[in-house]
Amino acid sequence: MSEKKETFRSIVVKLPVEVIERIQKDIEGTSFTEVEGFVASLVLQKYPERKPVYTEEEEEIIKKRLRKLGYIE
């Protein structure tokens, strides 16, 4: 079984103290234990990972077309 590795790059995002305090109050009693996790979940909801999903048959058709065009061997 292969494990899917997720790659994350972290950055610092500055929020006003008032916003952080409101988030902390809002996440009390939820599964979120940190503001960072809550904010990350919101961002990922807004911008989900988008990967094209093709059937094996569709993938083969695409590969054939790319070979004909000379992009792959």
C-alpha cells in the first residue's frame, strides 16, 4: 500500500489580534485546537486541491494524442 505524501509550504500570515481572539473563542469546544489549523481548513475549503481525474481509458487516449504530437515517446 502506497502512502500519499502531502506537501505543504508554510508562510506567516499576520492577523489582527481581535480576529485571532474571535477565532479562539469560536473554536472552543470544537475539534480545532489551534487558530492555525482552523484558518488552514478555511483556506483549503476555498481553494481545494484540483487534480484532474481520468479513467485509465481516458489517460491512454491522452497519452496517444501526446505521442502523435511528439510530446512524449
